[in-house]
Amino acid sequence: MYDMQRDARQRADKAWRTRKAFIAAYWFTIAVYAGHIAKAVRPPHYARKKTAPFQVRQHGYADVPAVHWADASRLYCERRDDLCLGASQFPDGELFLDGIPIAHISYNGRIWPLGAYHAGMEPIYDNRLAAGAP
């Protein structure tokens, strides 16, 4: 059912791009119904699965799910340390919430608001403070 849902969503997106609104609405409805049926018939052990709301994305690397700000920073820093790449070779990360970019992660693991850096800018999450450093 999830495969049917994914296929119907792709068909709906294609129809919207080609300005076929009625066909897009049809496929979108199919996708919604397929998703509801899949959730209704899935095994009980899937019912209360906790999901991570954040996704840490980096160009050239697999996405990593994160539960909160500190988790996103920690996962980014672990990948950086495992690969032993310097700041010029290791890309900054982006933090997504439900597929929407909300912040970026700098090489040192701090999480910053989107946009260009300016003097006096405060990070959203500072891993130095969390680690107890002065």
C-alpha cells in the first residue's frame, strides 16, 4: 500500500506540473486513501513507533534522523570525527524539519539560523554550552 501511495503521489506531482488539475486531484486522493488503508492494516507493533522529527543532510552523505537539537549536533560531529576531514573538505550540514530547511550546522557542530552569518549572531544550539565548557 505504501508503494501505491508513493506512486500515486508521483503521478499527482507530474499532473500538477503539466497543469492537469483534475487528474492531479484524483491521484492525490488515491495516495491519501492508500496511506490510510496501509496504516489501518499494518501490524500492531508499528502503531506507536517514535520518529525523529529532524533530518541532518549533507551533500554527498546519507540523511541522518535526529530527535532534537543536541542530537543533530552530536550526529554531525560524530560523522565529522569518523571521517577525519578538515573544514575545507567536510561540508556544512543542513537541518530539516518535515522536509523544510530550518537551520544549518557549521563545522564546529553549532546550529545556526538560515541565512548569511553576521557579527553578533547567536547560534540556535551551542554545543560548547551543552558540554559544560566555559
